[in-house]
Amino acid sequence: MTLSLAKTPPASEDELLARAGSVAGRSVGELAMKAQVRIPKQMRRAKGLAGQLLEQFLGADAGSKAEPDFRGLGIELKTLPVHEGRPKESTFVSTIELDRLGDTDFEDSVVWHKLRRVLWMPIEADPSVELPHRRFGAAILWSPDDDQRRTLQDDYERVAELVLRGRIDEITGHLGDALQVRPKAAHGGVRERAPEGIGGGYQWTGPRGFYLRPGFTAGILERAFR
Amino acid sequence: MTLSLAKTPPASEDELLARAGSVAGRSVGELAMKAQVRIPKQMRRAKGLAGQLLEQFLGADAGSKAEPDFRGLGIELKTLPVHEGRPKESTFVSTIELDRLGDTDFEDSVVWHKLRRVLWMPIEADPSVELPHRRFGAAILWSPDDDQRRTLQDDYERVAELVLRGRIDEITGHLGDALQVRPKAAHGGVRERAPEGIGGGYQWTGPRGFYLRPGFTAGILERAFR
DNA sequence: CAGGATCCACTATTGGATCCCG
DNA sequence: CGGGATCCAATAGTGGATCCTG
């Protein structure tokens, strides 16, 4: 299949996989050229750009929504930076709505909606290769198995309980076997509201997001290619 | 039981455990005083001294032999530095006789003879506490369970094969889940003979020893106190 | 700001080097 | 030296901070 910008969302998983197949083996530079987008050579100046380019070629239609990228298929798109066979970074899943987290069951959570079905697009992450020359790999269409699902839910529920009790300051990146909580903001000064725990008060704290640890995504890679 | 220097080897496991009980809770300084031994305040100047003191109080009789410390009982004595509930260091098991390793089955190895039954004496390893004030903990009389035994044997056999093939330079501290190989010498300049692999020749290389990784001894601690 | 992510300072771990005693 | 071990520089890994786009 020829590499081209998607004009419409994919109508089926097969169509999505066909589009993903047309991207596999291509470099970020090739996609940027076709999309008429300028890309910096240094990753530092282009965090997230490869993922946004991919959206255009695969036909993601959710925009900046708390919904899966492919709404019709219920599939989320994630790039996965891989170096020497292992994920180089954690994977951002979603921001945390601190004010609502305590009232939301895992089944109804943004985390679960984003992770129940994911199209992983591996991308080379060798620091010695400049961004335009980094290539995409073969797509992996994944859903959590029972174990993975249980791990995710346990991690989620532990965090939800702490937020509900107002013990935000006990939430650090150390929590969670697979799903971890880390700051998520343009810079450290940003503040947002969170439950205060006792009574209906609130407190101000930094915005946070859910991330998948590299060890967890490594397991996904291994199963896919083993 | 009163703390006192042992005049004879322990006649039974119970006697050994009774002596160990008399040491539990005592400080290195107390033992040194009774043994009329001078000890430096800094651990750096006294590596191994706590273990040697213990031998005197428990009645170890093997001296500097490749045999268990308590010959009659077939029990090896090991101190285990513990800080915040975890072993702070790896545990030295034995030197490696490179010239003989390839011909020796695990069952007949020094490693197995030393590890098939061990009296672990935990000792405080808080860096902020000077050596004389560090205290011994409650003894753990341990034998490997089937899993542990299998892990040790697998690690041993992998090393033995590399030595036999003369691929000494492929042996690094990275090998081994539980049992690891590391340099063991007064300084880096020491050299000894090892098989060269092809034919009956030999090569010169640094002396090495077997060590247990902290993760393995952590498991022993956890089972004993859980 | 929310969504796409990676950066990089710091911490934890590792494992090669070293220290004391008899 | 062999047996008793720990030291500590270097590396791997973690997780708080940050960067770009629309």
C-alpha cells in the first residue's frame, strides 16, 4: 500500500492495519515531507510530533478529546519509542481529573477506555539517530489480557482511593506496578483543584497524568514478537 | 545464655543455635571487648572482622579451609549486613578454582558444600552507626529450597561451561540470577592460571569468587521473618 | 490547556576493586 | 594467599520537569 495522508477515519480494523502497514519502515522525515510539516532534528524540540504525524496518516479523528483516537473502532493510537529491543520511555495515558477520579469506577475511567484496545506503533529511539531518520516499526494491535487488566485496575484503584481521601501528597511515581502517576504540565508552576478529603473542601496541587511503566510495555512488545 | 568465647565446636545444631542466641542483640564492640580484639570505628578498616569475631564465639573450626565453618555439623556461617530490612551487600561464597571448575559437578562443588546449610547472622549495616555499636540480629538456619537450589545450580553450570571453554572474558558480574562471579583479590594486579579452552593450554587471569546477589539473600530474610 | 510525548537530574543498583587477619 | 567481607565509581533506572501544536 502506498503511503498517503488519510482523508477519512478507517472504517475497520483491517483498514487501520493496512494504513499502519504503509507506515511501517518509513521514517519520520518521509511522513513530514508528505504532510508538509517542518520537523526539528532534535527530539527535544519535537516531543510528540511523531505521534501527531501518525494521526494524520492513519486517520485519527478524536482530536484533543478524552476518547480513543479512532472513535468508530474504539482504538487508541500510541507511539512506543524502542531502543535495543526495549521501550526507552514510559507511555503517557491520560491526564487525571482529580476532582472526579474518586467517583469513577475503573470500567468507566478514561484510563480503561484508552487502554482497552491500543494500536502500538514502535518507533526507533536510538539517540545517535536524528529524528527525521527514525523509522516506524510494525504495528501491534493489543488488548490487555486478564493479568494485565487486573494489574491496571489495582493500580488505578489505589490511586483513586488516595485522591478521594485527599492524600494527594502520598501519590508519587513510586506507586503502581504498571500504571504510575507523574506530573503532567507545561512547567512546574501550574496548579489545579483537588479534593481536600475531610468535608467537601479542596486543595491546590500540580496537574498529574497516568503513565505506563516501560516494564509493562516491554511485556507487550515481547509477546507480540515472541 | 551468657555471652562467652567458645572453647569447642558446637556438638549439635541446638548447641550452635543456643550460642547464636547469646550473640543476638549484642554489639560488635561487646564481642571485641570479650575477645580482647581491637576494632576500628570505620568499617572500611575492618571488612570481615565481625564475621571473624563471630567464629570465635560460635566455635567455628574449619579455619581457612574450603569446608563449612562447622565441620561436624556441615554448617557454614555467614554474616549478612542488613539496612532497613534489606541486605546491603552481596555475600561472598567462595573463590573459584578456575583450573578445576570445569571438571566439578555442582553436587561436588565448593559452592554447594558451603550453601547446602548456612547459619545466617544478620548484622546492622546503618552507615551512620559506627562499627563497634552495630548489633547482631537473630540467627537464621537455612537450607535452599528446590527453587533456590535449581537457580544456584543453573548459575553454577553456566559459569563452569564458560570456564571449560576458556571463555573467561565472557564471565562478568552480570551473569547469574542468584550466584554471580566477581573479582576476588587483594588488588587488581593479582594473576592466576585458567584453562585456555582449545587444547590443554592455559591463560592468566584475575582471581574470581562466587557471590550471592542481595536479591537472593533478601528472599531468605523475608521467608525467615514473614 | 489538553493531547502528543521526551528530557535529564537524581537515586538505586551493580559489579570491579579493595581492605584486614592469620 | 585464602577466607572474612565492604567500598565506591560508574551505570541503569526512575520519576519530576519540561517541550511542541492546535
